[in-house]
Amino acid sequence: MDPRIDLIIENLKEVFDPEIPVNIYDLGLVYSVDVAENEAQILMTLTAPNCPAADMILADVEYMTNKVEGVETCKIELTFEPAWEKSMMSEEARLELGFM
């Protein structure tokens, strides 16, 4: 596995939906992270298709991904299949939000 993937994931843990005090990675919004040559590919979703913070979150994902050395571009694919649900959150996120 490309070591840049772990660095990207660590950076994505610094991206938050402004309405939820948990990072997007632990929320389960990031479905996959891959790197091919100098391009990162992120497959992700949002908590809702009409998320008012979508533009900000996507800009933050691109910015934090491009901070990784050796990553020159970031391609984000936004999907709603499967639709996000609370069970996709990490145990830590569910605990922090009081779902456990």
C-alpha cells in the first residue's frame, strides 16, 4: 500500500462538517482513498445530499489531501450509493456523539 494513503487519511481526520464535532473520516464519509502516481482519488459521501456545507467540506478535503508530499492533484468522487447512515461511523465517533 502506498504510504501516502495513511498520510492523506491522517489529514482527512482534520476535516470537519461544521455542524458535527467529529471528523469526516470517523463519521464514515470517506469510502476509499487511493493514490496513482501523483494523483489522489477520494471516494466519499456527505451526511445528506443537500448538505449546506458541501462546498466547504470538499474544498477542505482537496486542500488537506494536496498537503501530502508527492500528491499534486486530488480527484474527489462524490457518491450517495450507499447512502450514509450512522452505522458507518467509527466506534469512537458514535461514542462521542452519544449513539452508544
